[in-house]
Amino acid sequence: MATLKRPRSSESWEHHYNSSCYGTNFFHERKGHNSPVSMNPYTMRNYWVPAEPSDNRQWAPMEASDYRRFAPTGLAVAVKDILPVELNPWQRVSTEASDFRRWIPTAASDFLPVELNPKKSTATPSVGLKMVAGSAYLPKDNPEKPEGDDAHFVSLEAQTIGVADGVGGWCKQGIDAGKYARDLMKNSRVAAESEPNGAVNPKRVMQEAYSNTKAPGSSTACIITLSGNALRAANVGDSGFIVVRDGKVVYQSPVQQHHFNCPYQLGNSKDDPSLAQELQIEVQKGDIVVAGTDGVFDNLHGFEIEEVIKSSSNKGDKPDYMACTIANLALYNSFDRYAADTPFARKSREAGHSHHKGGKVDDITVIVAWIQ
């Protein structure tokens, strides 16, 4: 299940032109072209408009000092074949900086020389890291709870991801903890996208989401954001993440639990975001972050995730496909009763539960994020 988010984009001039100029009521909708500049609403869009109703060849810019913001309107296109060359922006580009009629049509910008084309600026852009992510979710096969107990979000806008695992023990009281986890992640995304650009504080996001989540139940939570060249995270419980660099795990977040198989949890419990571990890890271009609930890390060792990433990277797989591959391997191990050395089996033995063998059947959520 890919959860990549299409970045927002502002309305382009081409879209405005196509949707406005060729509508069925074009000559009625665009009658502003026959109005003086002072009365013409199209000047608010920084387009060129006729200065006087009687003279379609007389043009007046809204801001003559910024020639790069001027683009011809539908009228100029409609009459471009009859306008004189000196008044037709499709046939002339002034080379004198003092000439305010230095029109650069949007449609022709790719054909202008670099010195006149803002799209081909030779200035070196600021270099920064970004996170591109995909995810996969495999809920347990339970007809009574088809959505499972896990939840997650990916916000490329806020460069933030999060995972949560509703505590299944609430089902004994008739409570769906998955509802709490889903609400918590929904509120976390809203809080993250309300943070200052490039300055998301994961613990503050967690606190805001926690305050706004009113459903019964409780959940673990891990919220991770990319800030500059570092990952910042807030974690409560046994969800978490690893960082893979050059095919090797170089970091794994610690687990918070009161005792074996009883993690810290937000919600209707004695735990709250003040107990969250705040983590910061330096990252670099090419690193891969794998975040997940305990359904992943109870069933997969780090070296198994490394092998998946190496294989997928060699094949050029996208983050969402990597996430699916990791999730399916975790699912396979969770049902393997002969695999005596899963992470969960090891922890069971350390806690004195030597009878447990194999993996742990659980909801499985994986987010794979590339650092670019």
C-alpha cells in the first residue's frame, strides 16, 4: 500500500489560460479585457491588459519593474497574428533592460537564452536533504477488526512520518484500540503540517496529537522528521526505526517497555508524551530509514532487513515496493513456528518464557524513507 503524497502545486498560467480562455462563455467571462486598467480584475494576476478600451495595442503592466512576472493573456494570443511585431510578445523579446516591454511569454520560456530566462538561472541552488517515503500495512486476519490495530502517516510536505500500534489487550473490554491509533496518527499529521516549515518538533507534534485524540484505548507511537541533515524523533513504546547506510544498519531506536511485551503507551494509561524519548541522528544522502511497529522488529533481525534493502536497491525498487517486501518477509517469519531465533523468541527466552518459539503473529506496518 503506497502512501506517497502528491506535492501541492500552485495554479500554473497555462491552466488558468486553458480554463479561462476557451470556456463556453469566454467572451462574457473575459470582458475585463475591454475595461480600463484601473477597473480590470485581471491586473491582480500580474497579467498584461489593455490600457484603454479603444486601443488593444496599448499595454500597461501592473508592475513594470519586474518583467519576469508578466505573461500575455488570452487576448494577446487571440490577436497575435495581427499585432505589429513590436507589440507582439510572441515575436519579440527586448534586449534592453530599460525597456519595460521586455516580455517573456510563459509558453516560450524554454526557448529563451539563459540570461533572459529565469527557468535556466545559472545560480547554484541551496543543497539540502529531503525524504521520499512509501509504506505497507498488513493487518492480522481478523474479520471482527479488518483494519487491525496499527496506523501510520507519511507527510512529504512536512518531511515527517509516523507509526502507531494500538494495544490489543483493550479488546477484552470491547474497545478497538486501532481506532485510537488511527486518530492519533491523523492528528499527528495535522499537527506536523501545522509546524513551521523545516522546524517540525516531533515531541510537540506528539503532545498536540495526544491532546486531540479522544477515542478510548491506547497506542505506542513513533514520530520521525527530517530537519536539515538530521533525523529527529519522539518515541513512546516498542515501535521504532532503523537507519541503513551502505547496506548496513548503523542505528536502531531503543524500546520503551514496563516489562516484557508491555510497552509504554499513549492514551487511557498512566503514560503520556512527557515520557517520550527524544532522539537525533545525523543522516546523509543515500541513507534509508525503515520505520515500523513491533510486528516488523519482533519478526525480523537487522541483517534480514539489510538483505532486502540490498536486493531491492540493486533492482531499482521504489520505497513503497521495498516496504511491501519487508512486510511480507515479516509476515512469513511471524507464522514460522520452526524459526526459534526470531527477535521475539530471543526476548521471550530472556524474560523466562522458554516455551515460545518462532515469530509473533501481529499487525505489520512498514515505512521506507530514502534520504536524498
